[in-house]
Amino acid sequence: MTTEETTMGLRLIVGADEAGVDYKDKVLADLRNDPRVSEVIDIGVNRTDAPNDFTRPYPYVGIAAGEMIRDGKADRAILFCGTGIGVAIAANKVEGIRAAAAHDSFSVERSILSNDCQVLTMGQRVVGVELARRLAKEWIGYTFDPSSASAGKVKVLTDFESC
Ligand SMILES: O=C(CO)[C@H](O)COP(=O)(O)O
């Protein structure tokens, strides 16, 4: 979390395609009860959506979340699809967004401390729901250190994008 996130609380997006909606809803409920989180924005899909919306494919979910972060409407996002890969690829298409699919504690930690990712993605068809819930909780507890040795490596990415 940045200093601002720490002071204000995290503004988080949760989202999923049809294959990830169950995990998205579980994590959403957890985050709504988490004192570190000031706002949770559910970008769907939701079981109550009209059929065309409920089957909204993963690229739309990942891009929508990335654009909201890029536009300052949220700090971070946790997204789900079948594997976590599709929503990560989609979010990474948005300039300035770093999204990682991660299903273990170490990778979840490093996605912040090494890579300053704003987006964590997981696959409902990959890990059990209790692990996904735990990893989401862990992930929001990490804060990137801009004075760390990792910062220069992240800067290579942001500099490349601004070329
Ligand atoms: O996991 C997905 C994309 O990475 C998605 O939930 C399912 O995609 P599909 O295998 O193309 O249906």
C-alpha cells in the first residue's frame, strides 16, 4: 500500500468471468469486512446479471478493472477466471497496469514487493476456495517499497511504456 492507501484504506475492485464468480463473491464478502479496505467495487459478473452480461468473457473484466485503476477510481483489483491467466493478460493490456496470476503465498508476496502489481488474479479451477481467500487477505497486506532494489526494475517497465 502507498502512504495514501494506508491512511485512507484500500479501494479495491473485485471482478470475474462466469468461471470465477463463486470465488469472486467469497472474496468480496471477506473484503467488505476487512478494516484495511475502505471501498470494494464489484464489477461483476454476477449471478443475477442478464445472460449476456453473466457470460461476459474474461477480457472485458480484466480490461475494465485495469482502466478503472489507470483512471484513479480504485487502487487495486482482485480478479478471477477459470485459470486467472485470461484476466491477467487482459488487465496487463492497459497501460501502466501490472497484473499477476498467483496461487501461492510467495508469489503473492513478490507480486507486490518485487513487481508493484496493482492486480492479483486467481483461477477458480486451479486452487481451493480457502486458499484463494487466504491469498487475497495476504496480498492486500503488502506494500511496495519505492526505495527498494526492485523499484528500478519496475521503472524499466514504466519507462518502456512511456516511450
Ligand atoms: O480461464 C479462463 C481464461 O484464462 C476463462 O475462465 C475460460 O476461458 P476458456 O477456456 O477460453 O473458456
